[in-house]
Amino acid sequence: MLDDIDKVILTHLGKNARTSSQEIAGILKGMNFTITDRAIRQRLERLQKKKVILGYAAILNPDLVSDKVNRTVLIKFKFSKNTQETIKRLETYLNESPFCIYSARLHGDFDWVCHFVFSSVEQYDLETNNFLNRFADLISDFRSYESKAAKSSPYVLFDEQSTNEKKIQVYRVLNSIKRHDNINDRLQSIAESLVRYFDARFARIWLYDKKSKTLILKYSAGKYKNLDGEFSKIPLSSLKIGAIAKTKKPAVSNDVTHDPRIKYHDWAKKEKLRSFAGYPILYKGDVAAVLAIFSQKSLSPSDFEILGIFSDQLSKELSGFFEAKDFLVT
């Protein structure tokens, strides 16, 4: 079992294997863990003995790999009484093959995928012939595609410490709004809290007017606090905010300057905006409001997930203020 300190160590080594034990000890100290760099080294030895860490490697520029002969191979199995034993042989073969840099079991039209890198076409042809003959009793379909490496990266352990801190922020926001008895005060507090706790450039909340079937901007915080202008009223046909209300699903982006759902790309570039996240606030399955934030930094998948958790909890917190059928913007 890995404890919190192990996870922090693995997270930072996954990002950069050259991170020293002294640097990791400093990072842990900032997270209120008291541990020496010697203790870090002892933990690393333990993780290596338990085969949690199998080794350390340099990450090469993908361009170096792209100069080689790259092939991505898809395999479909033919099943027999010896299939499981043959699959184990396949796993061993691929794990021990220096030219195989990735392999995985699939569920779908094909059963296996692997990526091969060779120095020459002749090497590839010879090894492919060897491979097909070696596993002829397992392979019913073999497809090989020329490919080009665009990214090379190690797996980074999910940063649970950071995620837990963000979850705490969610409940801080939810607790902070409880001091307000008025829905207008609560929703304005939410917009301000999103800017403060999630480091947003600005945050906005639109209420859904059932009568006009339009989203009305009522709350805004951060750089843009005005409630007038082009986005004060948004129809459900709009690509971004309207679509969230119409589909009842979130919309997220980490490339707002190129995202076709963002109307003004030049404005996004000027503001140095990188990410957008918008979520529906529901009441008994119907959209009551839409909240959205723009940020100058990229948001991780866990950030998007946590903001989704926040919007779900927010729907529950505000349910007492929404009338089931007659909720209109006032």
C-alpha cells in the first residue's frame, strides 16, 4: 500500500525523474510533512524493492524516435483452448522486446495494440515475419500502420493530495454561501468564490427564463462585473452557454483561442485566456442556471471533474430556492 508521502514522491518523479530527494523533501515540507531527504531515499529503495518503481529513464525528444521506422500494430485473436497460455507468451515477448515501446490489451474490434520502433525497414520486416510465425496460432488479423511519434511522456501518478485540497475548496465555497438567506446574495457569492478559490479570470452565472427560453446574465465577478452587453441574454442555440442549458451537460476547453465554441478568439488572446469551464445548475432534472469560468491557466481533468462535483452540490444547496415549474428570472 502507498501512503500519502509515497504518492507525492511518485508524482514528482513521474514528472521529472531527476528530481532530487532533497527537492522532494522541500516539497513535502511545504505540504506540512516533516521528512528528511535521507528518509526519502530510504522510501525510494523500498519502492524499488517492491517493484513499484521499475527503473528510471530519460525521455527522448519524439523527433528522434520519428526518424526511425515506427509501426503501430493492431491484432485480433483467434481463440482456442491454448489462447490464455499464448497471450501470456505474447506479453512476455513484448515486455522483453526493446523495440516494443508500448503494448496494451483492447476491448473492441481488436484485442491488442503495440507500437514498434526499428532502425531500418529490413529490421521491421524480419521481426514481423518472426512475430507472425511465432504467434500464428493466436493471430487471426494483423494490421500494421506507419506512424509518427508526437509525444513521449511517462505515466504520472494521479496527484491525490492536490485533488483533496481542491475538494476542500469546493466545500469551503458551499459553506460560505450558507450565511446568505437571499438567493441573489448566494449566487453572487458563488461567482466571487469561483474567482477566488479556482483562480478564475472571471466567473458568471446566467439564470434560465422559461418564459423567453433565454439565459439571463445576473451575476458576474472578477475582471468583468458588468451585466450588460452582448452576453447579457443568451439563446439556447448559442454554441457555448446555450448548449450547456440545452444539453444539460458541461462544456470545457483548454484552448479557448482556437475553440470554435468561443466567439472572439482575438479577445481571448488579448486577455491571455487558456481555459473555459461551464456547468449546468439543475433543479429536479431541469436547468435553472448555468455557471461558467474563464482562466488564464490550463485546467487539469481533475479540475474539470471537481468543478462538476461543485455544480452538482450547488444544485442541491440551491434546490430550496427554486420553484419546480414556475422559476423565472426576476
